[in-house]
Amino acid sequence: MKNDYRARNHPAWWAFLVHRLSGLALTLFLPFHFWALGQALQGEARLDTLLRWTQQPLVKFAEAGLVLLLAAHLAGGLRLLALEFLPWRGWQKSLLAWAAGAAIAAGLAFALVL
Amino acid sequence: MDMLQVSVWRGAEVGGYRTYEVPRQESQSVLDVVTYIQRYIDPTLSYRFACRVGMCGACAMTVNGVARWTCRTHVSKVVKGNAIQIAPLANLPVVKDLVTDMRGFFDKWARALGRFVSNATRKDDFAKVASDSPERIAANAGIECIGCGVCYASCDVVSWNPDYLGPAALNRAWTLVNDVRDGARRERLAAVAGDAGCHACHTHMSCSERCPKDITPTASIAGLKRAVATAALKGEL
Amino acid sequence: MSSAGQGYAAVSDAAPGSAAKFETWLWIAQRASAAVLALCVLVHLATIIYAVHHGLTGAAILARTRGNVGALAFYALYVLAIAVHAPIGLRALCQEWLGWRNNALNWVIGALALALFIFGLRAGAAVFLA
């Protein structure tokens, strides 16, 4: 028999899912990011054209989402490093909360700066 | 009298849920419910139990999607309205109804070298183990495991990776890695490394969430990751 | 799986030895690169927020970055860490969610790592070389 969502409905599992999905999304984004920056090889004007494209609201929104994903993956990753390397204590759940908070803070900072 | 609508898995790998009506009592465990069905309604229902007081782990089943000891699960704690769903433990082949084949579970225990290998003979003096040493404290945190299979049934990596040794086997290996009387450290670290071993754990922590003895296999597996990495860096793996 | 007698599925007899060492080193590389990335990402996030504040035109960005050797070194390290970290993570996902477990996966992942490294360095050169 296989487990379903009822077996997975607890915070550490959601943390895993966020970490894996954010990592996947960032890995899929990276080639585009490297390509976009590489456009500078063809001169400032080429980069500028691309950057003006990114000023569109939908793109800005997507960028904010990416920053949030990056912050979430970082926070979750720091949590994992703590769980795997530091002496085990009962504060893992709080650790998850701190990680989530830090991620949201970073995402908000970016959003506010927009 | 209130009646519970109890949905029970009947069959083997192929089968289906059958619903039984069971009188609801004020103090009632899920094992009481299963026992009632088998005694008064359908004697063909197969299930396992032994001590019925939370010591042996034989009565572990999936209750409303979550692996539990049915003798220590109050109906009032899990019932949804007046409905309960009872199924065999996940990640194990189903023999019949609520009974699973646990041979794979115990074989993996053996493959993780989850057995003590002495480094002394009867001619040697007693081992002196300080009960407050870090190793002994780490070992003590995991030795209460009775092999009930709840952690194994709860683990998604076990579902996704058929070779994965699983939280119980790895937890046992960790207690032995921390046992100063044990003489098989090198073999054991080799046995638990790799993606059938500790490195496949992604810290879902379902095992630690569900363990009825409040053991944290996740912590044990993290310890194994550190021990294996240290051995590899020293060229001892 | 069949029921009763044959229900116990034999698990593969793959020798733990070499896979154990390989997986152990992958794990070490993953955590080491994670630690490096933790620092790099913090710097990168701060840089993004600064850049958004101080101008995002091609001219503005390149004025800040061109000829900046320190930044080039930093981003080269960043790209190396990513080229190690992302493919190893993706490998686990492919094994567990796509059931992809043969050696072909390792080659594809290796190719991805190389591609990320090369294109990352190219992007770094584009932005930081004078």
C-alpha cells in the first residue's frame, strides 16, 4: 500500500517539498539567467534591451517570485545543515519557523524595493 | 447507540475497502474496533496483535492514512465524524487484509549490519561504559526501538527507493556505531553509506513524527551521515 | 507484487562498496557547496537589492561591474559552487520521482554540471571583464 497526503501532512515534510521544488525552479531558471547576462558580450545596448524587457510588471512579479524561491531554498538549506551537523535538540520546529520567516523577509525586501 | 462506520482493507495487494458498523464506546481503541469486527461481524478478517498494551508493536496499521499502533490509538482521537479507515502498513507487501509481510523490513535491518559484533572475548574484563558519555547518550536515544515498522511505513524515501534500508535499520546501526563494545565499525559504516543507506534520507522526518516510542531516526541518520563522511575523509571508508 | 508466499520482493544485491564511496563524496560535495552558496547567495541577494535601488539599465549595471576583478573572482566561485550543487540535487529528484536509476543519469548530470560551469563563467566574463 502507498501513503497519501495524510501521511505527509506535517511541517518537516512541507519544508522538504518547498526545498526540492524551489531548487528545481532555480535550476531551470539558471540557464536563462546565464544567457541573459551573456548578452552583455554583444555590448551594452543588447543588455539594455533585455533589461527594459524585464521592466514589465509581469516579469517584475516573476523576479520577486524567484528571489522568494532563492531565499526559501537558502533558509531551508541552512536548516538542513543545522539538522545534519549540529547537536540534535528539540528546536527543529522553531528552526523551520525561523527559516520560513527569513525567506519571507528577503522576498518582501525585494518586493518593497520594487 | 452511536455507530462507527469503519472502512477496512480486505484482500491483498489487490482488494478493496469494506465498511462495517461498529458500536461506538466511550473508551475505545482502534484495536478494539478491529477485534469487534473479527469476533462479531466477519471472522474472515485477518490482523495482527499481541500485547494490546503498547509494548510489542505488532498491531501497527494505517489509520486514516497515518501509521499508528492501533492498541494505543483512541478512536476519539482519529475518528472523522463517525468514520475511520483502517488499512495495512504502507511500504510492505500485503499478505492478507491488515497483515503485512515484514521479512523485507528485517532483512534490511540485517543489511545495515544492525547486529552487535563483539570486540572482546569472555576472557577479557567487562567493558566500562560511562552512562553519561556522548556516545552512550546517543545510543540510548535510539535503543528502545522494538521494530514495529511504523517509521518504515511512514517514510516516502522507502516508497521511492526500493533499496533504501529505512529509518529503523539505520537507527539501529547508529546505536551500534556508538557502542564502544562493538568491533564492526568499519563494515557497518560501509553498509549504511550510499543511496540505499543514510545518504538517501532527505529529512522528511515522517519517521520521527510517527515513532510511538518518540525515537528520532532522523537524528540517528544525521549522525551516520557525519560518521560516514568523516570515515571517507580519513580514507577509512 | 503477488500475495502471500511470493510477496516478499527481493531487493537488489548491488555491492555497497563503490556506490557507498561515490554517494558519500557526492553528499560531502553537496554540503560543502551548500555552505559556500550560503555566503554567495547572501551577497547576491544584497547585491540584487542594491542594484534595483541604484539603477537597472545596461549602462548602470556595467558601469558598476566592468573591470571589477574582485567581483569576477567571487562570481567564478559562485558559479563553481552552483555547478556542483544544483546537478547533485537534480540527480536525487530524477532518481526518486522519475525512477531514473541507471548510469546514464550520472553522465547527463555530469554534462549539466559542465554546461552550468561554462555558461556561468561566460556570463561572468560578459559582465565583469573590462
